[in-house]
Amino acid sequence: MQASSLPNHPIETTSSSSSSSSSGGNNNTNQRYLTQLFLMMRPINFPIVSLFHVLGVHLTVQLWKVSHHTITSSGLSSSSNPILLSTVLKHPSMIMVLLSLLLVTSTSMITNDYYDARNGVDVIHDDNNSTDTSSHNNKHPLVTGLLSYNITKTFDSILYAVLLLSSAFVPGVIPRLMVLSGAIVTYLYTVHLKPKTFVKNYSCAALVAISPVTSGLAAWEVLNSSFLRHHYTTIATATTATTIPYWKMATTSPLSFLVMALFAGITSREIIMDITDYESDGKAGIQTVPVKYGTAVAANVALGWSLLSGAAACALPLRDGVPVLKQLMGCGWDNGIGMSTPFSIIQKLGALLTTTIIRRLVLSVVGSVMLLYRAYSVVKTKGEDVDLAEKAVDSSLLSALLVLASFV
């Protein structure tokens, strides 16, 4: 019976061969499995998820310091204490938060690849009818036979089990529910939501945007825990009467601006990516925005979300910069008789350019303009230039990094 099953499952029966087979061959097979499974987790996303995690904690530490009156009286310094930030990031429960977020991302990638391959969405297009599929092995390991469906499903199930275990150590009820909700949404997205127009784009954007919020809310729990008060006497003596309510921290803090910018930016990017997959999605029957409404409409929708992302990114430094600009413009810039000298003007401009607010504003504006320019270039071609759309998708990563840097 073992021999008869060999043609249908060539990979799975390799490791179950007779004991006379060399252990080196089995080790190579197992290593090949693990390599392909690791690639299916999309490790390229790990630094991005980690960056979102650190940024969410950073913004929360800023807000916590303000609520406990531990910042400088001038109010010009908004950067979080590196020691405090490091302490929160190294807290065991925060490490579990990061692990949970990485697992949510990894399981979503594997689950998506599994169902796409099983439903025939992932296919290898070879116009030359070539039998060489080596260049596609890492991208379509299930299609090419490098991995079996059973092995992939088992590995994905193990990751989900570890995710459930790690989520139990996430501090706070709401952050824990957000992690579990993210895991549920990734499955619902792949099985049920992906064929739904717009819903798939919003689901992907929400999963990305929710990462810094989850980390921020978890950090808020750690900052108000007895662990941190035990390590810092200044924190122990800080008043808690002005502590910002939990719900207000999530809706009025810089995290809210970050979430809006990320959600809108990722939605725009996802729609442009759908434009690049217009033909394959149409053949697979996936009703994306360009498939259902046309590439021209999809390009305009992507541009609209880009505008919203840019507005959200620039709103925070503009809001925070008004008091600082008034303070700099209102004192110490004349020569004693009510007139500005060339030197004082240069000094004033230098002071403005060196402030954190101006730096953040410049980064947000540059990143937003880059995103808008690429989206508008796709609109000008009515979404018919696939190469240009792919360039827009690639350049959006740099735009996102600039926007993220504007929140630091």
C-alpha cells in the first residue's frame, strides 16, 4: 500500500522510507520542508511588524509621560525616555505581544497560500510552455509540489496553537482580544472575505493598522503595572489623578492618527496591487475593485485613499506644531527696536528647521507627496499600465517608511 501511494504523495513518503535509507537524505528533506515553510511565512514582513510594534509602544510612552507630568516643563521635547522605552519593550508580556503579532502575520500568509493553491488561484503562467519551474519554487511551493497540502496544513495548525498560547500572556483584555480577532479575521478573509469587493482590501488594511494599536494598548497596561513602579521610584511617586482614560488614549492619542494613515495608505496600496493582478483575478473569478468596476475606477479610488492617508499623516505634526511655532515666533526675534535683522531672521529659520515638529512635518509631507504622485500616475494611465502600477506598489514602501518616521 505504501508503494501505491507513492505517485500521489511523493514528498510525504520520502521521510517514511525504509530504515536502510541514509539519515542524511531524511535530514535534507526535512530541511527543504522547513525552508519552504519558513518562506511561506513571508519573513520579509517581520521587520515591518516589529517596527509597528516599537512605534506603537513609543507613542504610548510619550502619552503616558504627559499624563503623569514626567516631561520637561517647556513641552518642546516629545521624545520618549530611551530607558523607559527599552524597559517596556523588554518586558516579558510585551515580548509575547510581538510574538503574537508575528504569528498573526505568518499564519495569514500560509493560510492564504494554502487556499489559493487549493482553489487554483495560484498558478504558474509560462508563455513559453517551459517545464522549468525552478524560478517559481519559492513563490508557489504547493503548486510545484515542493510542499504537500497535509504538511502545510499541519504546520499552519501548529502556528495557530502557539498563537493561542502566546495570546494568553498579552497584557490587558482589549489587546488580547485584538490579537485573537486578528487571527480570526485572517482565516475569515482567506475563506470568505477575499472574494468580496472592497472587503478584502479593508480587511488587509485593518490587520496592518491594528498592529501598533495592539502594542500601544498593551504597553499602556505595562506602564500602569506594579512591575514598572517597582523599578522606577519617580514613576511610583507620579500622580495618577490625571491618567488619561483607556478609551481616550486609543482615540485621541497619536496612535489614532497613525492608524488612519496606515489604514488609508494600505487600502490604496492593496487596490493598486489588485490592478496589477487584474487579469489573473478575473480568470479566477475574484471580484476585486478593478475586476468589478474597471481599472480606471480602481485607480481613482486608490488615489482617494492616498489623499486621506496623506491628510492623516500631516494632521498630527500640524496640530502639535502650532503651539511651538507661536512660541518661537512670539519672543526674542527683534533687535530691541521692534525690527528684525538679517541675522535674527536666519536664526529664526534655523530654530524652526531644527525643531522636532518641523522635522516630522517635512517627513510626513514628503512621504505623502510620494504616495500621491505614484497613485496619480496610475490614474493618468487609467490603470492600464501594469508596470507603472507595480512601480507604484514598490515605491509605496519608501513612502510608508517616511510617514512612519514622522511619528517618531
